[in-house]
Amino acid sequence: MRPKQQQKARHDDLFRARLDQIINMKHELVVLADKIDWAWLDAQVAESFSDQGRPAEPVRFMLGMFMLKHTYGLSDEQVWDRWVHDPYFQYFTGEEFFDARVPFGLNTRCPMSGPA
């Protein structure tokens, strides 16, 4: 099924740290993330999804994790471990708030790696 769209928060959450307030906005991953046309990428892969079944994870998250995995030469487990601890990885994949938990109730497998 077509991926869910990531929604921006309409307000600040007093109990969570906004990534854009705790990271260096000139960091290479922030600059790259802001230059990528994520909406265009979403539109390009939209036809690959069925109208039935469970909705896929957001395209920015899936492609972002895939890019980070290959850019840094990480295994599936390593990219997840680094995502949990690295606010720049989280910003790159479209997160708005820092979260020290694995997102979307996923296990430690990279969403683009295929079956084990």
C-alpha cells in the first residue's frame, strides 16, 4: 500500500527535543536533507505500491535509511543502532523530534534490505 506521509507537528512538544533546535543546521546531513526533493522522490516511487495491504513507511524514511546505510557502509543492524543515537540520521530521515526508540514498531532490519 502507498506509504504514509510524514506529518509536521503543528505545535512544539514541551517534553520532546526538536531536532532543529539541538543540531548544527550546517552539518552535511542537514544540508543534504534540505537539498533533496523528497516530494519528487515520493512521486517517482508511488507507482510501485499497491492500493491494498498495510501502508508502507514514509518514503523519506525508507530512502533516507537506504542512503545512510550505503553512504556510511553500515549493516542493517548498524544503521538502526546509529539512527537511534544520532540526531543527524533522524533529521535526514524526516524526523522532527529526537527519539531514542526504533521507529514505527519495526525490528532492527533495514526497511529496504528485503527478506532475511
